Amino acid sequence: MLWAQCDGLDPLFLLGSEKPAAEKAHRENTMNPEYLIADTSDIYSPALVFYRALIRRNIDQTLRIIGDPSRLRPHVKTHKTREIVRMEMDCSITRHKCATIAEAEMLASCGVPDVLLAYPMVGPNQKRFAHLIARYPLTQFKVLADHPIAARSLSNTLQAHGLTASVLLDIDPGLHRTGIPFGDDALDLYRLVHSLPGLRAAGLHIYDGHNHQAQAEERARAAQETFQQVMAFRQRLESQGLPVPSVVLGGTPTFATYARIPGVECSPGTCVLQDHGYHSRYPDLDFIPAALLLTRVVSIPTSNRLTLDLGYKAVASDPPSDRRCTLLNVPGAKIVLQNEEHLVVETDQAGGFKPGDDVYAVPTHICPTCALHKQAYVIEEHRLSDLWDIFSRDRFLNC
Ligand SMILES: Cc1ncc(COP(=O)(O)O)c(C=O)c1O
């Protein structure tokens, strides 16, 4: 029953010819044969594992949905990896989004020409942002503003460095995390940004993480409503002579809706690696988990328990404690305890395992999981082919 001893793998699996079976396995949360690694002896656990072909499939699927790569602005925070950025650039995706200065620097160092740092720059980070712009003159950087105080001080900082940056007004469509609600204050702020030296008013940014309805139709309706508000506000700005050259909208759950609207940019992040959280909540999204964790049985403390080396220092701990990952080759295993370096599950299949056996886990939330690992083991054709650095997990590169 174990996949650990893959030397004796059914050759049919290795042919990669089982696409429908793989999709079915995936839907049913059982082991997708595409995940099998023929020899894991050089993979130190707990390991983050990337499947190159599945990443490529998810990128292709994103492009199929949107049609035009110039309207896609993938969020790099999910993987923080140069190699995936380059795979996207090879598909003519030139606009990218990020949340930290290190991610912005990584994108610029990969030669990305258009980087949106979708985060408010405050305090000394404004100075760092100026250094970033100065260091990478071939990249056009965009940033957000949602408050006149921060906008004025960013203008002062950039002016002091003799620099200019494009600024998108961050609209709060109802998530209430950052942003300014549609209305007079938003209009005044956009006008202020338009007038300040060192800033170029470049459009609107709207992240609708609250549009996460499980029902696809309900979610699409909510996204449509958000979009109607965006368009009404855009017209209001334009009618006052304020240009709105770009609108950047949403993440993965509402991507399919916004992708259908010509002229707007979409910024999904998670779908390039996909995770169990999105996969189980949004079966309408046709993406496949392309990153797993390879963990091992380190102890068998009772007849119905397995202890794995998958503590919350190796898998994101923001999901509820009993739902941080799904074990593909121990179906039905119930998580009963997790510590820093241990994951304890109860399963009536414990007797079939021995210390050292491999277990394949799909993380519930891939983005913070990636940031817990220095490197990802890359699998191609069921074999270890490369090691990729999770490069911008460090908060500081040069800037
Ligand atoms: C501002 C912003 N844009 C885009 C995304 C990508 O969303 P998703 O992870 O749903 O693809 C996020 C996710 O946190 C975000 O915060």
C-alpha cells in the first residue's frame, strides 16, 4: 500500500498516460499517480516538493481562462520562486504582483518589466522602495495608496531621491483589510495622488478576498456587483478629468469572472500551485495541486497512530489544527496532534506502515507553507530534477 518503495512502480504510472485517472484521483483526494516519486532517497524530509509539469498546467489553465497574457498579473507571494516567474515570463506574462519589497526585488532581478507592489509603503519602507526603484531602472514599479498622509510622505521621499512611481488607489470593496471605500474621500485621494510630485496616478487596485462564497454562481454574482461599483467609480474619476489607465482586480476565487471583462487585469496567486483549501472549497476552479509535502513516518506510538515529521514549522498553521494538510496515501487519517516538528494522525491503516515510510501531504494553505521552506525539490517525470530556492522568503535581498 505504500508509495515509498517506488522502484517497483507500475510502469503505466511512469508513462504519465493516466490523465483522466489522475484528475479523478485528485477530485477524490486520493493519490494522483502523477505525484509518485520513483526514488526519494535524496529527499530530506519534511520536504516541499514542486511538480514542474503541473505548475505548467496551472499556468496554461490561467492563460486559457483569460485569453490574453497582458491582462494577467499573477501574485508571486504564493511561491516566491524565480524559476516559476521565469516559466510565466516564457508564457509572455510580463506584469506581476507582489506583497513585499523582497518579492518586488526578486521580480525585478528576473527582468520583469512591470511590478505592482500591492502593499502600503509606510515608515522606512518608503526609503527602501526608493532604493528599489533606483536600483532597477528597467522595471516600472507601481505601488498602492489608501491614505493622504502616506501618499504625501511617499511623494516627499521619492522627490528627495529624484524619482517617480506609479500609484494605484487601493479600493476597499468590503474586505476591510486595506483600502479606501468608493466615494468622495476616494475621489479626493486619487486627485491628490494625481497632483503630488513624484507620484503618477495609475489606476485602481481592488482585492476582494471577501468574495469567497463556496457556490460558484453566488461568488460570480458578488464579483459582478464589485465590478459594477468599480466601473461606476472609474467613470466618476474620468468625468472629472482624472485618467484611470489600469484596474487590477481580485485573486483566484473570482478570477474566472473578472477574466471575462475586457480591459481589466487579474491577479490570482494561489492557483499556480493550488492547495487543498481552495481545491476543496472551490471545485469549480480547474487547477491541480502542484506542490506537496513529502513527510515520513518517524514513530508509531500506538497501534492506530502514526507520527510524521510534519510539524507546524513545515506546513502552514493558519488553517484549523485538524485541517492543516491531507495525507494522500493514508486516506481518512485524522490529525489528532501537531507540535513544532511532529504531526500525529490516527488511522486504522497504521499497521501497514513502518518508520521511514514516505507520506505525501497536500497542504491546506500553500502560500505560507512555501515560506517555511528554504528550497523546493522539483520533480519531473517522477524523478528529482532540480532544487529551487524559495528566494524571496528572506525579507531582505539588497534593498
Ligand atoms: C492583494 C492580493 N491580491 C491577490 C491575491 C491573490 O489571491 P489568491 O491567493 O486567492 O489567488 C492576494 C492574496 O492574498 C492578495 O492579498
